[in-house]
Amino acid sequence: MGGTSGIVGRWAGWAAVRLGATAVIAFMVFPLLYMVLLSLDPDPVGAQGWPPRISLVNYLALASPDLGFARAIGNSLLLSTGTTLVSIALAVPAAYALARLPVPGAGRILPAMLALAFFPGVILLVTLSRIFTAIGVYDRLPGIGIAQLSFALPLAVWFLTYAFSQVPNDLTDAARLDGAGTRQILLRVVLPIARPGVAATVAVVFLASWSDFLFSTGLSQTPRSETLLVLLSKLPVLGFLGGQMAAGVLMSVPVAVVVGALLVWLDRRTAHPR
């Protein structure tokens, strides 16, 4: 009896885990699937059948030059890529210092970084608008990118500091005994070992920049600096449900590509380490 009850208990536990995982996946995937199906329906408002009629008319409508969708997605890609690269470039040395070097007050700096990452951006918006207007970067992508660094850079420093702190001290000590300097230890020891944390940080920062709405709207006035999220917010005014769904699908694609590319890179680096 004891053995039978143990087997039943293990089976019930396995079934509960599988059922829970399936429910979570369905909860995440169903809205995306529904959005894709509506984007492929030429008349999503009047559609009654399932599956809907398949058509690319909504995607072709987004390609209209009058709508400016191509320009908006180009602006978003340029802005998010630039913000991510600058954030990582500045955060790597700062995080290494906080994680591996005796920096006075490091225990206070990290909580401050986390607080800065979630500091209400609306408080900065008016001041930044005045400053950027004075120096000529208002309504330009560089100005929006600088504003996004207010949350992207602290996030990157916080995540990378934790990732770098997980590198065993024995490895860095051995490299130092072999004559490696700080720069060599960072580039040849810490970064290769902490690459999963670096990849996760890149994904988080890119997603944070890609989904930023406050600075993208508050510091943009004309289509030359309009991002995809700002354009997407205007589609309901046009009464364009199919276009909204198609734009939502296309807006999800770059994030999926970035995360997928990072996963492939990690898998290859893990399978074929130097």
C-alpha cells in the first residue's frame, strides 16, 4: 500500500506540474494567437466564423506611405538598439567595479540604482523637454535615447552587477596571479563566464526601451521621431482594428527576434566554448 500510494502521489504531483505549466503557457499564448488571427482577417469586427478568413490586407494597409508605419518601426529599432548598446557599454565597467572591486558605499549604490530604474519619468519629462529644446535634440531620436538611459542604464548596472558577482573568485585570482590586468580579467574571464547574465540584461534593456511610451510621446512632436508604440496608440483613432492587430504582431516580432538570437548565441557559446 505504501508503495502504491507513493506512486500515486508522484503521478499526481507530476500531473499537477504539467497542468499548471500548460495553463500558464495557454494564458500567455492565447492572446498572441488571437491577435494573429484577427490581424489576418480582412473584417475582424464582423467576423463570425472560426478560423477567420485569411488575408494580408491589414498588413498591406500598414505599408501605406501615408500611415508612416515603416518609418516608425525603423525609428523604434534604431532607438532601442542604440539605447541598449550605450547602456551595456556604460554598465559593464560600472557593474564590474561594484561587483569585483572595493568600491566605498557599493551596498548603497545598488539599491539606489534599482530606485533610479523605477523613478517616475514624468517628473523628469518637463525638465528634459526644456533642456533638449535648448540644445537642439528635442523631437529627435538621440534626445529620446538619452531620456531612456535614465531607466535603462540603472537596470543594466543592477543586473550586470549580480551576474558579475557570481563569477568564482578563484578564477579571477588565478588570472591576476598570471599577470592579467583588470581589463583582461573583465574581457577574458568575467564576461565569458557571465554571458547568460549579459544576454538577459541585453534582452531586458531592449524590451524596456522598445516598450517605453512616456519619453517616446513626451519628447516627440513630429513623425521624424515617432516610434512604433506611439503610432500604434493612434490607430484606434483611425478605427482600424485589423491594422491594430497587425501592428501588434509586427511590434512583437523584433522582441522575439532579439530574444531568439540571444538564446541561439548562448546555446552555441555553451556547446562550443573557447
